Amino acid sequence: MIKLFSLKQQKKDGESAPRVGNQKKASAAQLRITKDINELNLPKTCSTEFPDPDDLLTFKLIICPDEGFYRGGKFAFSFKAGPNYPHEPPKVKCETQVYHPNIDLEGNVCLNILREDWKPVLTVNSIVYGLQYLFLEPNPEDPLNKEAAEVLQNNRRLFEQNVQKAMRGGYVGSVFFERCLK
Amino acid sequence: MASPAPKSPEQSEKSKKYDRQLRLWGDHGQAALETCHVCLINATGLGTEVLKSLVLPAIGAFTIVDGKKITEEDLGTNFFLDVDSVGKPRAQIATQLLLELNPDVKGDYVDECPEQLLENNPNFFTHFTVVIAIALSERVLIPLSKSLWAANVPLIVAKSCGLIGYARIQLREHTVVESHPDTQNPDLRLDRPFPALLRHVESIDLDGMDLKDHAHVPYVVPLLKCLQAWRSQHGGNLPANYKEKENFRMEIRKCIRLNEDGVPEAEENFEEAIRAVNFATLPTGISKDVQDILKDDSCINLTSKSKPFWIMARALQDFVANEGEGLLPLRGSLPDMTADTTGYIALQQIYQQESLRCAEIVHRRAQHLVHHLGLADDLITEADTRLFCKHASDLAVVRGTSIADEYDPKTPNASYITQQLDDPTSLMVYYVMLRGVDKFYAEYNTYPGEFNVEADIVKLKGCISKLLGEWGCTSVAKDDYVHEICRYGGSEWHSVSAFIGGCVAQEAIKLITGQYKPVNNTFIYDAITSNTETFTF
Amino acid sequence: MDIGNETLGNQDHLQRRWSHLRKLLERSGPFCHPDFEPSAEILNFVMSSCKVLVIGAGGLGCELLKNLALMGFREIHVIDMDTIDLSNLNRQFLFRIKDIGKPKADVAAEFINARIPGCKVTPHYSKIQDFDEEFYRQFHIIVSGLDSIVARRWMNGMILSLLSYNEGELDQSTLIPMVDGGTEGFKGNARVILPGISACIECTLDLFPPQVTYPLCTIANTPRLPEHCIEYVKLIQWGKENPFDCPIDGDDPNHINWIYEKAQERARQFNIGGLTFRLVHGVVKNIIPAVASTNAVIAASCATEVFKLASSCCLPLNNYMVFNDVDGIYTYTYEAEKNPDCLACSNNVKTLDVKDGNMKLQELIDSLCENPSYQMKSPGITTVIDGKNKTLYLPLIKSIEERTRENLKKTLNELGLKNGSQLIVADVTNPNTIIFSLRMPKENDMVVE
């Protein structure tokens, strides 16, 4: 056990001699995201874009599925990790309008590890895989876009056609989708 | 542009000011607090710390009884005295500075020695909701304890001695409806389904559902269906042991839909049903604590003096014996579970309605009892019985003992104390030390070590040995502890007082609001190791 | 010990006011710290030399300031970025109705200084992030009563960054203990952190309960609880309708009212009961219930520990105490364990010697890969320059690699790296990021160590 202060130790003053290492240190969130990013092991369908290479907390993920309903499309997600990362998950939004049961028209994504099932041991990589999976296996059970989910559940052919229509750019029902083919 | 919203009635200044605590004890808890009157005997550092944490949340009123004049030493440990006040009455200054904390609270003081006041006006203290006594010598403590015990007014005694703190609650009987347990199993009654629940579940055809609906039926439905099937095949019995429960889980798992490849679909509701097997197959019963309440003399033999709590307890007992068929009224709350809205809400309403039906019966029974006892019809409102029934499974009654009895050497605490003293981690040793300090003070009129540590170690050891002898304890006074206590010399550490002050204030709030369970009945704090322990005398 | 007037300088600690504390500090006892030597000098140190920083002037902060002032501390600083709100007054006892809207730190300091003569509380109405290492280094002990995990983690990072090591040995004069308290309703905890020695905030991050969240699809499609309706308005409807052309401000009654109305509509639509204004307010602002008593207990416990650390009169709490007075009074004291892989405190800054600032980044990377004790594969390197993060090179991320490739040819000087600059290096060969502190001989530095 250490004894902290000897009585000989007098006032600590602000003007104590500067020492090595007196520059601002990176935050724990920064240390962790650096690790996450450097070790991103992206599937070949995914790529990242960093608008500012000095800001690793803010970036885009581009997914171009090569199989499934969404094959040929190109979908962008914005990632923003806050100062409380990894205690809190990064905020992820879909920036491409997509006809998808688990993504609504405002870009909200229903993926458990983005909210209720997030744990600090998970990484950016886990989220990338989660998102990629959403395009391979859209889940109509827990929908965010109810109409799309119902179509998927009742008529897979029609769903496929709607996805194509949306990706080519055009109306599905009364909603207009921007073209997002690769 | 948004339309201006109507001003909510809940946004009063008062509810804003007290918002953070109203979320804990509710408006009714607050109302109880605001109508109480607390008495503090001796406005020491510890005393004002207790009152501070009662004035802030807004007790109705306080009265300080203290005949001392403020000394320099007082200033070093009491925040509610100021430098200019040395020589002035401690009760007066403390009252002024405490009142300044919260204009919603009334306060007054009696600048008189508590001993004299008790002698001249023995009933003075019996008019308060709670009396809190600090640094009281045995000579005053014992008669005060007796008087308040007789008057059924709770008394909390607290001490701050160097690095050791102490609090003792004396109450005859304290009843708690809302004990706010941290964890609680839901009250689902799957082993004893009430008719409305059974009808509802039987009306649901799981097989005829499409996958989406099937995966969004609240788990209670498949769980109860499976349980009914199990019981019809097992002579009406519930799965009782580990193996049976495992088999039962398998039965539920079989109900999960398969996709065209024969792989089970992801149905979270069924997973929840499987996880719920453990508690849902426990027979619904009545806990020992609640059974004891229902069997209590006060419950069985009502009189016109019975408290509403006991009248409702009796109504509850009658319900259990009749309409309840051995069970308490249904709690009526349904935990959240994977489900679609309509399925969940329908089930929730079935639970709520059954719970209201039970509460109505209990209320009628309570009204009948009130009438029979010749009491006022509005003594127990429908809201009272509803709250009582909702919390029927966590009712609590605390019956205490008097300090006068505890201090009587003839009382049978000796073996308890001896046993605790043999445990080197027990804080009982400090209880014995503090009793020794009381005895020392009674004999020498100073605190041990106040002036001379070495000499007082011997004297304090003598006091403690005498005490242990009186109790018939075989233990001896441990030298280290005696030395440590003498080192304190009766000094008061502010941070120790602040710790005990916070604890005592919270215990007082529990007694006043009738919510949360109080300490029963002695609490010791050791600031050296940051440990605490509760003892029951 | 020599207690001449020369060393004392000030006789305040001999005042009768402090006789309570003096008994414990001038007498030996069986349960003292093994190195404790009773002396009048200790209180003199507490009163005239020991500098304590209190972080937060809220529920815990007010109590801490009072407790420290009455335990003899005089050189106290307090930082708080908030102003006083009506809902603070049920527990933050240094504030009155007339103070609403004023900075908490200022009002609290003024009150304490007026009540306790000789005590000199210095207020800082600012964020903890507004101060640098020089500021924090002046304190002997830091005690925090915060309601934010981010702020705790920041402070934790700060005190860890102040540590310095000589040949791998911690220089104890650079260690600033942190005592941290937290409360929620009738529950609370107090802990002592000896940075670099005992478990730090980051080691035990999982002790903080995760925020309550609900699945987005439940909120959107199958609401069952009133909370689901409120979250819907907050997360989805607000963004769609944007009623006030700004993000939600939990302190703006118009915002809360709007959310209340819309959530009520939604609850009605789905036949969900139990939606009250209080609930809406609580969910939107993430309100944590608070009472005076729990704050008093936890702050008292923290103040006791500060005093123990300053005076060595007892061993400090080792190192975590939880408190709960829902059912009786329950406490549990245990030793939270240091996480050997902790992101923050297992990261002893390693020294990396470079010959001078003319070294190129590529050469530095090569040396990390060739160095037998590191043998890195493809290190990614970032740094902090003037408080800003800067990515030097990340080989594995195409878009960054392309834009940082140029840096490889630049010298350390050109990249703004100096003697003492920290490099944050991530590589597959290590489970954690490693921090290197660059050591390069200064051109006009003639001092030889």
C-alpha cells in the first residue's frame, strides 16, 4: 500500500515543470475506434468512406450486395461513434432510400445490436456483418416498413419486383425511390 | 407549427421542485411527508445532518430541543451554525439556518435541556410523528424510550463517535403496503388460471395462424396451452423437478413453427415461454411473511381501534379463505413481452380486470368490517384497498423492541451478542464499545479519551467488562478496539455524521411515508473499513 | 517531527474548532495506516497545502463541498457546467429559489466560503474538457460526483495521462487519486481509484447499467408500453414532423408538451394505458430519481476517503462500496479488479526512441515491424496534435490509405510530431491499441539525464 503524501511535499502549484507527455491524450473512445477501424475485416461487398481521415468516429459504409433481393444495389450507411463508445453503440442511419422491411423511409434501421442488444465487446465489424445480413435475409417478422414486410410475407415475387423497381428509381405505391443501382 | 399544448396539471411548481423524489414515493408519499412533524433532540453536527435531509424533501414541520450554547468545537462539525453564533443557543441558530433551506417547511425550537423538558412535560415528545435523539445520555434515553414506546411514537437514536456511526430504531409496530422490492416474479397464475384467462387462451387457435401472428402471440398463451396439455397427461401435476421441466421445455419447443426446410423459425415469443418455465411452473402461493400477517392477532381480532392496515389485512384474509380459494388477489400487472399490440393489450386487460374484480371483493369485505366495527364509512377508500391488493404479496409488518428493554441487563441478548463477538468480521464489537462509552459517560461525565487516552483505556475496559458481566457474556473487551475508541475521545467526524445523518433521514422517511422497509433495528457503520451491519435486538 | 513556526506558518489548524479532527490526527491508533505518524503537521497539510478538486456541484457536489470544508480542507476547486434548476432544490442544499439560472459552481462556492471562514472554494463554471493537464496536475486529490459516464471516462483518461513512469516504475508523485461517487434513487456507490494501481473507470465499464432501450421495430409497429409510444415520438415522429425546426431540448416545456400530446395520441390509438406527463418527461430527459439522503450518504463516504488519502490516518477503501437502503440498509464493500486488458490503464505509455525529427514515417513503421519486441504486421497510426485527432497512416482502410499514403514520405517534424508526442498504434499482433511516447533528442537540449 502506498502512502500518498509525505508532509515534506509542499504545495502543488500550477507552474510545476513541464514534463514529457504533456500533450492531450486520445480518449478511450478514440483508442477503441482506432483499433476497430484498423482491424475492419470487410466482406468484399462492403467498403468504407471517411470524409475526414483524421476523424475515425465518423464515416460511411457502402454495401453492394452480390446476391439476394438487393443484388446490384448500392446502399450507404452513416456511422457516428460518440464519446461514450463502446459503452453506447454508434449511431447508424441508412442514407439511401430503400424498400426494405427493416429499414424505414427516414433511414432508421431495426437491427438488435444497434440498440437493445449492443454490448461493449461488439465492434464496428459486428455491425457491418449485421447490416450485410439484413440485405441477404430481410426479416418480415419485426418490420420497420410494415408495407414492405407484408408484401415479403405474402408474395415474394411481388416483393422482388418492388425491390427492383425501387432500386431502378421509381414509385412503389405512393413512395418514390431514388435510383441506387451500382 | 405545433399547436400550444394544454398546460398539464402535473406541472405545478411544487411537482417540478420535488420531481426527482416524487418518482420514488409518489404524490401520496409526499403528502404524508408534508403533514408530519419531526422532533430533533440535540442539534449536533449529526442532528442537523439528519434534519437537512428531511427539510429538503419537505417534511411538514420540525422542532429542535436543545439546551446547549454554541461552542467553537461545534463549528468544526456542524454546517448549520455560523461563526458569529458562538455562545448563542444552538437550537435557535440551527433552526434558523435549517429553515432557510426550504420555505415549504415550518420549524421551531425549545432552548431547554431535553432532560428537564422530559421531566417537566412528560408528554411533550409524544405529539410528534417521529422523534430523533442524538447524543443522549442513558439517564435521559431510558425514560424517553419508555414514554415513546407507551405512546407508540417511533424513536430513532443516532450516534457519531470518531470513525464509528450508530443508529437504533425503536418502534412498536410499523406496517408497510408499498415495500418496493427490487425484484419480483410476475403474478401470472398459470398454475391456477382464472376463468377469464382460460377462456381467452382457449379461444386462440395457434395452429390456424400465419407465421407472423404465430411469432407475435404473447408467450403466456402458448405457455398456458402447453401447461394445460402437460397436466392433462400428468394427472393434473405441474412439471416439478429438473427433468420434468426440461421435458416440458421440449414440449414448448415442439410448438415452434418450422420453415419449408424443417428448420425452426426464429420465434422470440416461444423462446420467452421457454425461459419463463422456471418461475411459471412454481405453484402460486402466499409467502411466509404475508401468511404471518394474515394470521396475526391484530388481523384476527379487530377492534374499533384497529388501524386501516389491519382491517384491510382481515378483509384480505377473508378473501383468501373464500373467493380467492387460498390465493391472494391477482396483482394485475403484465410484464412486457414480445407480442403484437392487440394480443398484448387484450391479455393485459384480462389481468387488469381480474385484479379489479378481486380488489372490489376485498373492498366490500373491508367496508363490511368497518361498518361492523362502527367506524366511519370513509375510513378506507376504494383506492386504499386497490393499492393494498396490488401490493398484497409484499406487505410487511415490522415489530420492534424498546431501547429501555435492550438496556435492561436482564434481557436475553447475551447469547446473540456473544455469538456475534466470536465472529472477527462482525461489527458487534462496536456496539459493545458504544454501550461502554455510554456507561463511561454515566460514571465519569466525560467521554473516554476526551482528555487522557492512556488512563481512560483502563477505565473504559472496566466499564465494558462490567457490562459483559452483567449480560453474562463470556467475551472480553478487545484491547485494540478499546484503544481506538479512547483515541476518538468523543470527537465527531463530520463525514461520519453526514453518512449516518443520511441513513437516519431515510429511515425516518420510510416511517413517515409507510413505504420501503426500515432497518430492524440497529445499524452500525465502520468508516475505517467502509462496512456496515444490521443487528436485531 | 520538527514543528517549528517556520514549517507551520499558519496557526489556524490549532483553533479549537478543529479539535475533533486533531484528536484523530495527533493520536496513534491500532487501525491506522502502517505509515501513519500522528502529528499536528497533518492537519496543517490538509488545511494549507492539500489541493482538492471537486467535479460537479450537483447533488453529490454540494454535499462534498460542505463535507470537505468541515474536514479542514481549504484549497478546493469546483467545476460544473450547469446552471441551477428548480428541480435541483430538493437535494442541492446550497441553492435557493433566487439562485435559479445562476451557475452551480459559483453559487456553491460563494455559500461555502461565507459559511466556513478560511475555506477558499474556487469555482469554475465550465466543462471538465475546457482544462488541460497543467490544470489537473495541480491537485493532490480529485473527487467526482457526476451523472455522466462520458465525463467520468474523460476524467479517468486525464488522470491516467498524468502518470509518468521511470524505467517502468510508476513515479508516485504523478499519481492523483480519484474518489468517485454515484447515486440513483436509494442506491449509490463510492469508490477509490489509484490510477495505474487499482481498477479504473474503464476497467469496470460494465458496472454502469446500459441505458434502457427498446427494439426499433417494437416502437414502430407493436407498441405495448407507454414508453414505446414516447420513444416513437422522440425517435421517429419528431424527425418526420420537425415541429420546432430543431433537435429535442428536454428543458424546453414546449418540446415536452408536444411529445406528451403526440405520445398520448399514439397511446390512445393503440389502447395503451398509463401514459402520464411525468413519465414522458422522465423518458425524454432520461431522468434519474434522486433524494437528499442517498446523496448525503455517498458524498460522506467519498469525503471520508479523501480525508484518509490526504492524512493517511487509515487505509483507503479498497476499493468499491455499493449502498442500497430500499430494504433496511445494505452495503457491500469489495475490491473491483483491474482489467489487465483495460483500454485505458493497461496502456502504460511506452517510450519509443527515435534519432531525430528528420526520420520519415515509413522508417518509423518499418522499425515497429522489425523491432523484436513488437514485430508488428501492418500498424495503423494516429496521434493527437493540439488536442485534435490526426490519422498518420492506416494501411488497411482503402479510402484512408489513399489519403494518408503521402505521410509515409514525410518526416516526423513535417507531420508536427515532437519530443513527447503520443502515437496511438493499432495492430493485429496486440489486442489493444498501444500508445508510444516519442523520445527524440532536442537540438538545443544540453541536459543529459
